[in-house]
Amino acid sequence: MFIKTWAAIARQQDEHIVCPQFVSATLFPPRNISGFNPRTGITKQNVVTKRFIFDASKIEALKAKYSIDNYSQSLESYQKPPSRVEALSAFIWSRFVASTQVKSELAPDRLYTIVHAVNLRTRIDPSLPEHSFGNLYRIAMTIPSLQTGEECYGLVRQVRDQVRQIDKHYVSKLQQRSENLDFIKQSSENFFKGEMVTLSFTSLCRFPLYEADFGWGKPTWVGSPPLSFNNLVVFMDAKSGGGIEEYINMKEEDLAKLEGDKEFLAYVSPHGLK
């Protein structure tokens, strides 16, 4: 919405300019949580950013590979095949753990988690319009098993189940404030039991970024800037062909290990390694 309006202003197309609705504070009134020091995720560590490209054919192969995740004894749990983002998230996480995990006897209290950013706009009753402005998102945290083999069975289903829990009922509780503090408390308890290693994912796929025209034509290429967030993966659509560009923000030594993983490289397009 922000980019579309910005582009309309640049083209002086007043009929396409939509005033944003600043509704965040109304829906989620600020609360005094003095004494709580939230972790922003921004770090001064030596974080580097690198782009990797996954062609549509490789993504389809990963979707087929993880489709077995959707089988369950319960018919209610039998779901459609993994989405592109779900399949890539499962794959990246499994290769990240496989390439960076230290021997279990050296770090028995290390906890690996997956975090996905979830848009709340369609999960509020009633749904919010496109031009509602603010960081209206929630994170879905998954704590999968440390299975890093070829199958990684169940991971897609676990992630999907966590995302599904962020529904209208959950958001209603969140607006009552109790759910937010419960989440903070639970996360803190998990963290203080040992070291928590989190790999976070956010997706800009299907955002019409390539349709933005500021007056000099549509963009040739849209990318993500380097971010000072350790272990953050950003997905963006490739301009054509159904592929996905993936931007990994990670400590230099960990990213080097991931780049040395043969299974990871087998799915990455050679164009993304230049």
C-alpha cells in the first residue's frame, strides 16, 4: 500500500492516492511494560547478507519432497501440498541446522526454533482494509525436532499448525493483552533454559513490487537491502519464471558453512552464486 501510494504521488495520479488508516493503537492499545527489555533482533555482530536464487523447477522438487508432511492419521490434518515459502523454509532450516549444529554433547541445551512473520490484517474480525498502516503482524514460533536428514518429515505440518493457531480467536485474546504477555513469558522461559538459536523467515512474495511505477517505468529488478538481523531470511519473487530470490542475513562464519553444504547448493540456481 505504501509503495503503491508513493508511486501514485510521484506520477501525480491523485485518483489513486489512498490515505492510510492508522489503526494499530486503536486495535492494540499501548500497555506499560516497564521493566521488560524486548529483544529487537538488531545485532552488532558481523552479519552479512547474500542472495540465493531458487528456480521454479527446484522449488517444485522441494514441494514434492515435503508433501509427505501433509499426511496424518487424522483426515482433518490432511492438507494441500506445501506452498513455495513453506517448502523453502523447511529446506533452509534443515540445511542451516545440518551445517552449523555442534555436536550434541557439546551443547545439550541448545534449542533450535523457526519463526515466521504472520500478517494479522486478514486474521482480525472484521478483516482490515489494504490501506491499514502499521506493523500488524505476529510471529509464529515452531520448535521442530533436530532431524536434518533427507526427509525432515513433519516440519511443514508443524509450521503450518503454528501459523493456523494465529486466527481470529487468537487475535481477539491478543487485543485483550493477556495473550501477548503469555507469549513473552513462554519465550523467556524457553530462552533461559539454554541457548536458543532462531532462524526467522519473512516473505514479500506476491507483493506487487514489480508493478510499482514512479514515473520512469516499472522496475527491472527489486531486491532486499542488507539487514542487521542475525539469522533472518527474506523471500522475494523473482521477476519472472516463478522462482524465488532468498536473502539470508547471517553471521559470516555460519553463512560460509551453509554455502559449503552440498545439499543446499544442489537446489540453488548457479545464477545466484555469482
